[in-house]
Amino acid sequence: MRNLEKAALRGEPSYVWRAGQERRLKMILAAAGERIHGNLLENGCGVGMYVEHLAALGGKIFGLEYDFERAAEAGARSPNILNAAGESLPFGDSSFDLILSHEVLEHVADDAAAVREMARVLKPGGRAVIFVPNRGYPFETHGIYWRGKYHFGNAPLVNYLPRRWRDRLAPHVRVYSAGDLLQKLFAGLPLKVVERRIIFGAYDNLIARFGPAGKLLRAALQMLESTPLQFFGLSHFWVVEKK
């Protein structure tokens, strides 16, 4: 599979550790609390960057990755990496204190089945920390298909189109509203929402290019996370706990 095809179907994992990853790690740790010292799963671990950083905190962590090449790269970095699909987790019921799903559900074949599996393998009182793309963000960051050809990069305003038109342009990736998450993914499951909000990105590439101006833009956008304008943020950040 060519690199662009893989990026379209499965997204691009974190290959380097920068401010954006560090910020999200702090959010994960705050949501986890003492669960960080228990049994952990990153469901869709890419090349294992978060697995590596979480492993240093004392818990026993497993990484699961559908793409074989990425799983192999993660396995060279950390033990306990499995090559499997999130819709059929190779673990028993109530196995984990904490599950991380970082920008993964939008790419799986069946996102509702993947969430049901996470609920199944969570211990009672265990938490899942979930990041998924926000439909309110002004850009589709995974590129689009136009006239049968994939165009990589940010496509403006695609996510504001009616769903059937949007999904024709971006059939390879989902995007979520809060209602989608509540009604389509979590409804009927033994999970309660502990925290939910919409966050902006870290814009590390812009900062590398524009320096102080990029940092000013990042600070301004992240301030909006505490206002109704978070609607326009990059990703949903949800923490759910098994009842």
C-alpha cells in the first residue's frame, strides 16, 4: 500500500514527540488518575509513541495496531504490541483500568463495534480517554477524494457540507458532532461521561515556520476552549467511565 493510500485509510500517527503530543499526554494523565499505574491499553497505537511515554509511568501497557508495518515499528520500541483490529480485541472482559483511543475511531471499519469492545474490556470504574475529529473544525485534515483522485492535506469547509456530500468527498474518514458520539457510539453502553470538551491543536508546524506569531495564534485558539467558540476546535476530548 502506497504511503498516501495508507494515510487516507488509516491516518498518520505521531512520528515525533512535540508540544502537541506533550499537551495531550498531560490531559490523558489528568483523566487517568491512579489508573495510570494499572493495566493500560492504547487501542490504535500507530508506531507506539504514546505507548512508550505511558510505559515509563509504572503501569503495564499494551498497544494494539491494525496496520502490520506500524505494529512492527511500535514493537521495536516497546513490548506488548499486538497486531489486531479494534472491533475484536484479543483480551478478556474487564481487563483494563485505562484505555486510550487517540484519533482512531474515525478510521476503523465499525466505530460502534470498536467502542463496544472498549466497554467490554474496561474494568468497572475503568476509564477510556478518546480523541476524535470534530465536525465543527473548518478544515478536513485528512484530505479528500476529487474526481477519483486522493488529495492530501487540509480541505476547507468540507465538514460543513450536508453529511452525504461531505462523505462523498471524504469517504475514508469519519467526523463527529457531540450528538454523534452520544447517540451513535455511547448510547446503551455501561459508560458514563466524566469529561467532554473540544480542543484546538498545538500547531507545531506553524510555530516551526512562523515562530512567535505561530505561538501567539496557538495561545489565542487554545483560550477559546473555555468559550462557546470551542465549537470550532480540532478534536473532541471525551473521558468515559465504566459503571
